[in-house]
Amino acid sequence: MYVWKASLAASEQAVAACRENLSPEERQRADRYVFPEHRRRFIVGRGILRTLLGRYLGVPPGGISFDYTKFGRPFLANEDIQFNVSHSGDMALYGFVRNANIGIDVECIRPISAMEIAARFFSPKERESLELIPERLREAAFYRCWTRKEAYLKARGLGLQTPLGSFTVSLEAESPALLSVEGVPDEPRRWNFVNIDVGANATGVVVFSGAAREVLKHTISGGDV
Ligand SMILES: CC(C)(COP(=O)(O)OP(=O)(O)OC[C@H]1O[C@@H](n2cnc3c(N)ncnc32)[C@H](O)[C@@H]1OP(=O)(O)O)[C@@H](O)C(=O)NCCC(=O)NCCS
């Protein structure tokens, strides 16, 4: 399985090259963004996704046609390759795997009221664990918890109608894992969590189903499209 890290910062020329490969619907979506930097991130993000999928499938980037689940997740019909994308600011992560479910998440670390947000979104066990962590280390632990929850939800493909407090992930840096899911005792055994190193000011994680696999990591930029 492969994880690609990308910067969505790109020259005007690279943005134009990415846009060339988008479908009419994607171009319309790009045009709906009010802020130019959001538009640029979407165009470059999709351009890179199309380039990577094109390489894996042996087709030109512009020849890829996405379907969408009712929760908005893009996927490829009639292909065994599964992928997921996450972006935060100018950073993006892409995960690709064959014959497994996959979810990925990256978040740039910004100052937040960790305990207040945890009170709304985390499970009682996650809140307890967070409270026991010394304050100077709490923000990093909060982001580990948040990205693990998000990546797991994305791997399930469900979106946010799943109550966020109904499942518990680990908070420790070195042992990312799903610890429990209400009413589904076997669920944690189905999923692998792997930390993705995205530098000191961000947190990244990929989640995939089935047997453990080696995660091969690469980087790409808008200029490579
Ligand atoms: C849409 C959602 C799946 C992810 O949103 P997000 O964290 O804002 O965004 P990310 O950058 O990580 O992921 C967005 C990408 O995931 C993919 N995606 C969209 N819907 C998806 C879904 N239901 N499942 C999996 N992937 C999805 C898309 O490729 C999307 O990129 P695109 O818009 O460029 O096509 C959803 O979980 C959400 O709205 N989350 C809000 C954040 C939150 O409250 N998290 C709580 C964690 S404790």
C-alpha cells in the first residue's frame, strides 16, 4: 500500500496543467470556490490524485472518471484500487491500496481548546486519557486522537452521521489503534493504523482493513503533474 505526501502550493503553470486534466464537473466545482487559494488547492489536489491514479492504472490522468458515494466519497467503479485523500492547508496525503478499505487524515496543528472540543466529540475513555496527559503534551495527543477518529470514519466511508463518541482510539504516539466500538467487539481487529510522518507541525495517519501491510511512502508536487 502506498501513501503520498504532497504540497498543494504550485506555480500558475502547474495549476493550469492540473486544471487541464479535470472533468467539467470538477472545473465547475473549482470555479465555485470563493477564495483563490481554496480553488488552487482543489485543482492541484485533484490534479495530483488523477496523476497518481493514472500511473497505477496505466491511463492518462484526464481519462479517469470518478463516482461518488452518497456521503461524497470519490471512488473508481470496476477497479480493485481503493484510495482516500486528506488535506490541511497546503498539505495533502493520498493513500492507495488494493482489495481493502482505506481512510487517511492529516491535520496541521493549530492552537485549540483541546478539552472543550474533546467534551463534544470524543468518547468518555478518550476524554479521560486526554485529561491525564500533561498540558504541554495535550495538544499533540488531541490531534492524534482527532486524526485517528477521522481516518477511521473515512475508511468506513460513512461521514459524520456515526456518533463520534461511540468508538475509542488510542492517544499514544507510538501505538495508533482502534480500541473499541460500541456494540461491535470484533471491529478493532479488522483495522490497521499507521502513523505518517508529516513534520513537527502536523499529524497524519492512514487506516486500512484486513491484514497488516507495509506502507511505502513517497512525495509529489503540483509541478510533477
Ligand atoms: C468529509 C469528511 C469525510 C472529511 O472531512 P475533512 O476532515 O474536512 O477533510 P479531509 O481533507 O480529511 O478529506 C476530504 C476528502 O475526503 C474525501 N471524502 C469526501 N467524503 C468522504 C467520505 N464520506 N468518506 C471518506 N472520504 C471522503 C474526498 O476525497 C475529500 O477531498 P475532496 O473534497 O478534495 O474531494 C467528514 O468526515 C467531515 O466532514 N469531517 C469534519 C471534521 C470533524 O468533525 N471531525 C471529527 C473528528 S473527531
